[in-house]
Amino acid sequence: MIDVNFGFDNEDISSVLITGHAESGPYGQDIVCAAVSALSIGAVNSLIEIAEVSLNVTSADDQGGYLNFSLPEKLNQKQMETAQILLNSLHLSLKNIEEEYKDYLKINSSSKK
């Protein structure tokens, strides 16, 4: 099972943690894993290139199954607006996958106090 945790700071998504493996098919044919990987890596790349945000990113490249990224605390208004559009798009896309493949993907949310 892939677990995705979206961290929120008030109404804004501030971090994403993705752990685990879907195991919905044989290695190389796991469509849930492929979809989550493509969406999350695309979001990271878009945050860096389009929103011009220096992300704090940690991944387990050697074994997969782990990606953690968070927004820095100080962003200008344009960066924050663009980042929120991209992160909300990631959230929506992953929620749609979760609806179809709930045995392989679980989305969670947590807030900073």
C-alpha cells in the first residue's frame, strides 16, 4: 500500500510524504505505482521550475517507496499561489486514483498546530 500524507499549514498544503509500494501488479507493470510516481515527480519538478521554489526534497532512489518534500517557510505571494495550484492539483489527482484503487493507495492529511 502507498501512503500519502499531505501536511497543511492552515489552508495551505505545506508538505507531502509518500511511502510504501502499491504492489498492484508485477514489477514494471504496477500502474498505481507508475501513476503515483509520475504525478509526484512531476509536481516536484513543476514546483521547482514553474513556481521557482527551492524545495526540501528527500527520496530513496535506491529502493523507491519514499518521497518527502516540503515548501520553505518564506515564499513570496506569487510563489505561494503557484505552489498551491500545483499541490492542489497533485492532491486532486491522487484522490482520484485512490477512489479507483483504494486497496493500493491511501491519502491522509495533517495540520500544523
